[in-house]
Amino acid sequence: MNIIVVKNEQELAQKAYDIIANMIEQKPNGVLGCATGGSPVGIYELMRKNKPNTSGITTVNLDEYINLDFANPKSYHYYMNEELFAHLPFKANYLPNGMKENAEEACADYEKVLEAHPVDLQLLGIGENAHIAFNEPGTSFESTTHVIELTESTRQANRRYFEREEDVPTHAITMGIKSIMRAKSIVLVASGEKKADAIKAMIEGEITEECPASILQKHNDVTIVVDEAAFSKCEKSKLDVVMA
Ligand code: F6R
């Protein structure tokens, strides 16, 4: 794992943006794996500002809620459109279809999309419980795209985006751990003290399905970009860290 520790969210966004812009330059017809949530917001802002040439780029997203209309501002379709797709030209944009009546079929469809578009660079955030995409603790490392019931802690973390507690979706379609690990390279971003336990477990803990992000220790091209607060529980001396 390459670990880059930065001072604040602005630097974090810049570092991750540089990695993405480099991939786009190297592979103008490449596939970018996108994430949603709070962590990538600054990165997408830089993409809107700097407008790298994305016209040949295909995007595939990690996940989508089940039964949330794409026109619903809380859906990840809506989020991606607002943050990125409406602002830059892409070759194609894919997200799992959480509105398909048969969710299992939607998962199989999405695996076919991923097979046809192998990811060159996957952007990831991390949950406070060390989930990646919506692969909650206990998810098999062999999982491909699947339906998942969100844990109470993830629903609480997402509560801020919804008006009422009962509006927070209970299920999502998510790329599996195996689907994510197929990406040629991965950049994971995290900021804030709330993520410090997850970051420590991911980098320094044992590789176990109880800590989904720990599987990234086995990937041969992962860059972790974290701010000092998210990195604060790691034993820095043990690690080969770049202080940005
Ligand atoms: C989003 C996703 C999630 C988030 C994670 C962190 O597509 O897959 O794994 O990356 O929940 O969310 P934030 O960035 O909002 O703290």
C-alpha cells in the first residue's frame, strides 16, 4: 500500500484528483470506478474545475440504493449527475439499477457491465466500520455484485442525507469485494477522526472479512490518501508513509 498523509481535505482532494487525472491522460479510453458520499466531493469539484479530457472515459459506480428513484436527489444516479456527469462529457456512465424489479437480475446485469469494462482506476471511500462500497463487515471476499442489507451504523452515517430516519434506505446493490479487487489500481480516500479506527484496521489489522477494507492489503496497486486525523491511530513508525 502506498500511503499519503495530507493536512486537510483540500490537499486530499488535490492528491486524489492528480492520480485520477494521470490515469485519464495515460488511458484516454480507460475505465474509472466512481464512489459517492462525502469523501469524493472535493475531487469531483476539481474535475469540474479542471475539466480533464473525459470524452473517451467510461465510468462505473460502486453502488446504488434499492427502490430510490433516479430522480430522487438522494439516489446515487442523481448525485453522480449533479457532481460530474452533467458537467463533463463521458463515453458512458454505469451504475447498478436499484429500480429493477428483480434486484438479483440487476446484479447479474451489472457484473456483465464490469466484465465488459474492466476498471483501470477505482476510487473508494471507507465506512466507519471499514466497509468499502456497501460491503459490510462479514461480506465474503469472494462476493461479486450483490444485494446487501445496510447495517444500522451505515444507516446512521447516511442519516444526514435524509429528512427522516425512516427514509434512509435499508438495502442497496453493491459491487462485491471480488469485483472491486479486479480493478488494476485503487485509490482510497478518508478524512476525519471518525475514520481513524477503520483506517488503522485496514492498514495494520489482520486481513479478515470482519474488516472488508483489509483485503486491500492484498492488492498490488493501492494508494491510500488520508488526512492526519484519519491517520492518527496508525503507528506511523511502522509504515512507509509519504507526508505530503
Ligand atoms: C459510496 C460508498 C461508500 C462510501 C463510504 C464513506 O459509493 O461506496 O462505501 O464511500 O460509506 O462515505 P463518506 O465518504 O460519505 O464518509
